[in-house]
Amino acid sequence: MYIMAPYSSSSLIRASRATRLFSRAFSSSIPKPFSPPSSTSSVHRSLGSSSAFRSLPRWSHGVHWRSPYTLRSQIRAVAPVIEQFQRKIASMASENPFKANLTSLPKPGGGEFGKFYSLPSLNDPRIDKLPYSIRILLESAIRNCDNFQVKKEDVEKIIDWENSAPKQVEIPFKPARVLLQDFTGVPAVVDLACMRDAMNNLGSDSNKINPLVPVDLVIDHSVQVDVARSENAVQANMELEFKRNKERFAFLKWGSTAFRNMLVVPPGSGIVHQVNLEYLARVVFNTDGLLYPDSVVGTDSHTTMIDGLGVAGWGVGGIEAEAAMLGQPMSMVLPGVVGFKLSGKLNNGVTATDLVLTVTQMLRKHGVVGKFVEFYGDGMSELSLADRATIANMSPEYGATMGFFPVDKVTLQYLKLTCRSDETVAMVEAYLRANNLFVDYNEPQQDRVYSSYLQLDLADVEPCISGPKRPHDRVTLKEMKADWHACLDNKVGFKGFAVPKETQDKVAKFSFHGQPAELKHGSVVIAAITSCTNTSNPSVMLGAALVAKKATELGLKVKPWVKTSLAPGSGVVTKYLLQSGLQKYLNEQGFNIVGFGCTTCIGNSGDLDESVSSAITDNDIVAAAVLSGNRNFEGRVHPLTRANYLASPPLVVAYALAGTVNIDFEKEPLGKGKDGKDVFFRDIWPSTEEIAEAVQSSVLPDMFKSTYEAITKGNAMWNQLSVPSSNLYSWDSSSTYIHEPPYFKNMTMDPPGAHGVKDAYCLLNFGDSITTDHISPAGSINKDSPAAKYLMERGVDRRDFNSYGSRRGNDEVMARGTFANIRLVNKLLNGEVGPKTVHVPTGEKLFVFDAAMRYKSAGQDTIVLAGAEYGSGSSRDWAAKGPMLLGVKAVIAKSFERIHRSNLVGMGIIPLCFKSGEDAETLGLTGHERYTIDLPSNISEIRPGQDVTVTTDTGKSFICKARFDTEVELAYFNHGGILPYVIRNLINQQ
């Protein structure tokens, strides 16, 4: 029996008709003990702030659920009234006001593909001017419109996008599916398992906790590059992977059987975003004869890669994804759209990676945070689907929610290449054309309206790399040597290492397995062809192989102390490298395949040789890594590589051959060839025509078919994992991988309500650009860290620590790894770098975790001060969960990255923004003060984006903006987070 219709977060706030009906239903027939309370119950805030809802009965009255006056006994007492109410609500909610727009899509040979909600049938000229990305949102709103979860007013907001978007209006959005990878998938499944326990403990049906939309989970983040430069690297690393992660893999396999609607792709299959692109993406769904566009939210920020296929997708926090899995519509601000016009053609030798680094820099400068970017123009015909996916992949690096490429003929060609059936491709084209969601550049184009415009002539793109610490710090190859020397000179910062002039030419000589070796500032010690950004693109992968071939034939060889690796995003890459006959040349240069998944780009670089590590640390060498990735934040790639550069796969090979980033490729040789003559960059660089010929002859449809037929069968090690059949997980308290988190301990049906912060200490005081890499546990576990201490106390040997990512299912490890980045710059430490802070009451310098626990044990709240772009980088839910477990109640920053701000709200942490022109420094805040944040205790008195007063014990007072951006987020805050909100909602529906 449903007590209420299945309300979404938006519907609970907006259903004014339902509130009046509910109020009338109960006003005449509520038996005792249901006398409406005089004050607004905390449940009411989830329902709305209207006066009608304030008269609703409290469900629990604060009594324990096992008492005679339990939720269930109260429900039974008013069952007849509620059933009558539910029938009325159901009749209201089930009627789609756009049912007349449901149209048949005929097949060319007779019959029909299915039915769809037709945008042209609305006969509204405003729709023709909408960006294609906004039309995707419009179709979803029309299809899901029930005047309850999604209202006609929401549809009108989207149709009137040109006028409504600048007003930052809120809309609901229901994605077609959810995409997870294992590092975020494990905590998601942990949370689902905990939610089942919570439902069970509250006397409710725990089996109601199941994904309500398709969930695709790809295990791809576990590949440590332990074994490299070996033909047996794949098998060796896979065996180590299963040895380390057997318990975690078994847990995910249990989840695939315990929860309905969840597909788990086994380890060793590839990188989630490439598997999504080549296999999982539907482009158009056909569900029981209803056609609609594929759309996806994923727990990795590079979910945006699928935008290159014309599928609307972006990253969200794990917390938001879990809510979407459970049927909650996403509340989002209707975004502005930047129109990015491409023209011309890339010059010979310029790669898609050079293009994406150029685009990233342009869009960062333009400012696109929170916006969609939509690409169009004559230059589109010059970009392959893989090129588009490369650009879309790096949306998080240029700050956009999406970098969208509407479906056109290039998309259809890719679908055929990747062995989608002819009938599927025909359906995709027919549906998208019929619904004005297809771009045909052979036809006249109607001008679309965008919020702002950018333009790039592809001929202006130059070969480049980005670094040494941020993806958008692009440097052209011809300027690289000068830029490197400037970085050595500059003070420590994003473009500086402050190396004294007298030591810049230092040479560290050492013995590498009996062979003389040396390192200098800028020496390359890691060269990795890795990451979803590039390994899905045959042109740059085969380009790298051609560089290796030419170098090998000329007699060049990568130095043995450079840790080289190749980690394809799917098995397809291996097939076309073998088909081309070029893999052997990559092997010759040490770029043996090490595994299929995320490696160096996520910090899974593995250890450097001990002799190399000693040479770096003993001589304070600024060593370099060059990788074909998308992230190069400090401390991410490897603790010992202070300079990290993003480059195309061919350039990765070139820099590995040079052995240094301190080189002018135009003027200086890479080395001596076998004939004793100098070999230059131009001698090994392939032409665009050479690469195109290799792609044409080597990348074949059957490769995709055979790869993905095998993927669903798993591998021997995966198939041998045995898992329990119970729908409730049996937690093992001794496990150091999977641990029951405390999120729902002592949970009751009464939400905790809104709250301010009183006399909180500052746990950390940051400057600008603190990323989720700084906040969230990532990479290897330092031997001296609180997490290492925890593991060793439980008998885990140091060599078995594994990475933080692999232990995301254990909240005890992750809490200790929060703010544990060795490159953390905390102003409380007066310039000292590292994962420590000052315990303000005593002045002691402690690990952040230890200081946080001391505050918690004393019952003292904490806050974090930060600068601009706080939380930029990967969308890690632990960057919010960790601070919550440490006791952080609020973060006060100049600005937030979109996903991270949302995640903070999802975990009940208050995000506040300084007023424009102000920050901790201008206000004279040192972090040694105590902070009080004045928020009303009644949630109905808080509005999205309202001003909040913050005072300190030193007499300072300043105004901040509360970054609860929507009414829905306020409801989450009232419940103590999004997951408790969902649980209470589900119970109220029974």
C-alpha cells in the first residue's frame, strides 16, 4: 500500500494542489493521536513550506518506532483516509498533459519503431532556436511530465530557455541511466546495502531499495602499474589486482545479484568511459515501445566523454547518482549554453589532443562553470567521433557541465563501426530526425540561440602540452624549453618550483641495476599512454605506435629508468595495434600493455625503481611525468613527480625518448641514431596521412564485436568469485576493504532539521584551486599516515596497503585519508606543505585526521576556509563524505566547483560563499578564530542563495551567500543529507 504517491524531491516541494487535498482529507477525519502539532514538523519541510503542509500530522511524534504509537500503527489508524487520498493523488499524477503529443514512428518497410513524445508537434517556434542540448532536457521534461514530479511550468521554463536561463531557474531532470566505475561504485553499493539495513531496522521492506533506472557499473580503476616493460605485464598485474581487491570485487559481484537493474562489467574489460562509448551507450532508448534519447549521469566527472556521441551526460556526486538510481529526479539549474563554432581543418601533424588542450584553455578563460558547451560549424565534418569524444571528455578541465556534440552522420558511422545493429542505427536516425534532434550539415542550418559564443579555426591549433600542475596551463612545444626554465625560476605555485639558480644544472648520478644513470631537473621518470581521454582515439594511439616504429628503425631507445606503460581503454585498442603490426615497436620502447583500465592518470603509477626514487629524494630533483591523461594536479600522478605534463600519446613517446621536458624539439636532437647522426623530432613524427591510412586499414568493426561479446562473459578469476545469495549484506567488522559506515546509525523517522554552527574552530585554511585530489583520499597510502597506522594495527603489511581508491568501501580508512595529500598547502602551517594542521586550542601540529578527532571528542564543531574553485577536479563523493566524518560543518569559500558543492549539501555540510571582492585574507581572517554561522533552525525560513551572517570570537562579522541553490537542496539539508531523505521518503510511500 502506498501512503503517498512516489514523490520526487521536486514534487514534494511543488505539489500545491496535493497539499490542499491532503490537508482537507485529514482535517475532517484524523483520529488521535494525530492532532496536528502547533509547530512545523521536520517532515513538513520535505513536503514544502506552504501553510497547508504545516497542518499535516507528524508521522512519528519523536517516539521510538517499536512503541505502540509507531509509524506503522499510526498509518494503520488512518489507512482508509490515506487510501482515498492516494487514489486521488494517483489520478492527478498519472495523467501526462502532453499525451496528445505521443506520436508513432513508422519503419520504412512498414510497422513502427515505437512511439515518442514529439517536439515538433508542440508547434512552438521557440523550440527551433533551442540548442540541441537543451532540447534533450525538454524532451525529458515532456515525457516525464505528470504535474507532480515534473510540472507543465517546468516544461515552459525549458521552452523559454532564452529568457529563463539567465534567471537561474530550477528544473527537474530524470536521466535515462546511471554510470558507475568501481572506485565510486563500491561506496554506492555500500550505501545501498546500508539503506537496506536502515529500512529493515525501521520495520520497512528493505527490498524496496533497488535501482529504478538502468545502472551500468564498470570495474576499471584497480590497475596498479606494478609490472611494466614486460610482455607478461597484463597477466601479472591482473593477478596482483585480484589478490589485492578480491574482497572488493566479490562485494560488487554480490551487488550485481542482490540489486535488480544493475549491470557489472568485470575488471580487465577497459576504462568505463571508453566501454560506455563503444558498448553501453544506447543513443536512443526503446523501452517497451517508447522511444527517447539516451542520457546518463555518472559518478566520474569524465562521464562527459559520451557527449561526443550525442548522448547528454555529465558527472555527479556519488550521492546524487544514488538518489537518481532510486528514482529521484535531479534538481538542476537550467544552464546557459556556450556556442562553440569550429571551422577549418587541423594542420598536418596536429593531433586531437593538441586541439582539446587548446579548447580547454579557451573555455577556461571564457568561463563556463555550470554551463553547457555545444559545438557546431563547418569544422565538425573534419572531426572524427573519437576526436569529438576527446574534446567532450575534458569538459571538467574546462569547467563545463557538458561539451556536447549533437548527433549527425559521423555519429551514425561510429555506431556502425562499433557494431550496433543496422536496425538500431536506423531507429536512432529515424527517431532523432523526427524529433528535431539530428543535425544534417548537408541541409540549411537554422540559427540557434546561445548564451555566448566562441569560435576557433582548427588551422590555428599548434602542437602543445599542458602543465606542470594544471590541465589548462597550455604550453606550445616551441615555447616549452623557455617555459620550463621560467618554472624553475618562479616562486612555488602552479607555474613555479623556486629552484635556486645555482642548483638548476644539478646532475644526480646513480646506478640503475648496474648501469650508469643520471637525473636532472626535468628528467622524465614516468611516461604513460593512459586515460579515457586519449586511449579511445585510434588516430593518436596509432600515431604513438608510428612514432615508436620510426624511432626504433632509426636506433633510438627509451632509457631503462623511465617507467613506461600503455593502458588501453578497451580490448579493441589491442586488436588494432596488433592488426597494424605496430604493437611490437611500442614494446621495443617499453610501452608494453600493462592492463585495461585507469592507471597513471588516477595515480596508479606503481612504485618507481628504488634507485630512481633515491636519486630524486636525495638530490631534491624536480622530476617529470608525461602522460596522455586529463589530470595533472600536484601529488596525483606520483608523489615524486613534481612536474606533470599532459600530452598526446605520440608526444608521450617523444618525451620518453628525449628523457627530459627541458628540450626544444625544433632545435635539439632527441638522441643519436644507429648511424651516429642526430635524430630530431621531425624525423620520427608521422604525417596526418600516415596516421589516417593506419586507422583506415586497422580499425575494423569485427574488433568491437568480438571484444564486447567476450566482455559479458567475464574472465576466469572473476567467474571463480563466490558470493552470498542474501539480499542483506553480512558485514565483516574485521574487513579493511568493506565496512559499514555510520551514516544511518540511530536514524529515526524525524529529520534532524536545519542548523547553524556555533563557535566552530577552523580545521584548515586554504587558498585557491583546492581540488578533490587535495581533499579526497587518492593514490597510494603513505607509510606514515593515519590510514597506514589503522591498517598496520589490523595486521595489514605495508606492501598490501593498496590504494585509497581500492579501499573506498571502508569509511575508517577513507576518513583517515581525507586531507592527507602530501602537497596540501594549509595557511595555518605558515608555508609548510603536507597533510597536517594546527589544533588551535593547543597550538599543536597534528595530522588533519588526528586534529579533527580531538575536536570531535571535545564536542567542538569545525569549518574550512578556502579560496576560489574549491573542490575542482574529479567528482569524488569522498571529498564530501570524508569532511563530514571528520566533523566539518561548513565550508566558506570564494567559489565552488559545481559537483563538489552539490556533494557537500548531499552530506549535510553547509557551503557558504564570500561576497564578491572578499575572502579570508581581505577580511583579515587567520583561521585561529572561532566561527558562528547564523542559520535559522526552522528550514522554512531559509531560502536558496540567501545571505547569512558569520561572526567570530574576535569581533569580526561578515556576510556570506548560502549555496543551497534549490529548494530541493534545502530539503536534503533538513534531513541531514540526501540518503536519509530518500529512506524517509520511501518509508512514507509504503
